[in-house]
Amino acid sequence: MRSFRRVLLIATAVILVMPLTGQDRTITIRVGTLLNGKGGVQKNTNVVVEGSKIVRMDSTATNPSPPISPRSESGRDARPEARSMEL
């Protein structure tokens, strides 16, 4: 009976924590010159991205995201052209 309660407690904790891990991250990208696709140009603005979608372009958006490292999370180079071609 104790082991059943323990398993039930762990399963409940996992189920409650799962939605928190799947949340999309908001990224703010600072842009010097932005071409909007309709022939317009915006200077010194920020692009706010949530998940995989651009939600707005806002010159007053704060907290730009830290610079992205050229290395992936696994520690390998994220850009194939940056790898050495020497054998």
C-alpha cells in the first residue's frame, strides 16, 4: 500500500509539472534596420517572438534576450559551415 501511494504521489507531481516545461519562451531581438515586407523601414526596433511566431515589432520592448552562442546545447557547432574541413 505504501508503494502505491508513493507511485501515485510521483505520478501526480509529474503531471502537475509537465505543463510548465512545455511553455514557449519569449525572445526579444534588437534590430538596427528592419524591412517590413511592404517597402517600409523601421530603425532601432525590437522583434518579439513567442515560440515560433513573431507577435509584434515594438520599439519600447525591454529585456532583449542574451546573445545566442554558435554552439548547440549538445556542445557541437550549430553551424555546419563553421566546422573545419581538414582531415
